[in-house]
Amino acid sequence: MEILKVSNLIQSNGQADYKGLDISKIQAGSQLYPSTENTAYFFYSGEVQAGPEVTVIDQATYDNVKAQIEQELANIVTPEKKLEQLEQQQDLMQKAIDDLILSGSGL
């Protein structure tokens, strides 16, 4: 099994071009598609004919790309995360108001 990097994956017509590789031999779940590159990374169990747009990479390179993608995903603010942040802010403001009211009432 090899780890491959396929460059220029998406063509001008919007179609993915795996450069003649048999996509059935890509290990399911191993595909990485960085948002900043027109590239795919994946484990491949077929015959590989490396060239300028298909290169064999090492595990460390693959792991680095995967970590970068995971970091990008962790930084994305989804509507759910935004709602959670707003609820936390609301709770803090309500506590501050409660403290002001209770402190000012002489209780």
C-alpha cells in the first residue's frame, strides 16, 4: 500500500481527474482534500505509475496534511458553536446583572 498525492485534481470543467488511478483501490476514509490546494492525498492499494501529478509521499507528510486539515476544521465557527458562544455570553451577563442587583439591594 502506498500513500499518494494527486495534484491538479479538479479540472476546469469541475470534474475530478485521478490521473488514471483506479478509484476503487483508494482506501476508504483515507482521502484528504485540503481546502487551500487542488490536491488529494490517500492510501492506494493498486499499481502506481508516479509522474509529475501523482507522487508517492511518506507517512509523516500525510500526517502533517491531516493535522493541518483538522486544525482548520477546529477553527470553523459553525452555527452550533456560535449559538453556544452566545449562550455562554448571555449566562455571564445574567450573572453580572444578578450580582449588581443583589449587591445594590443590601442583601
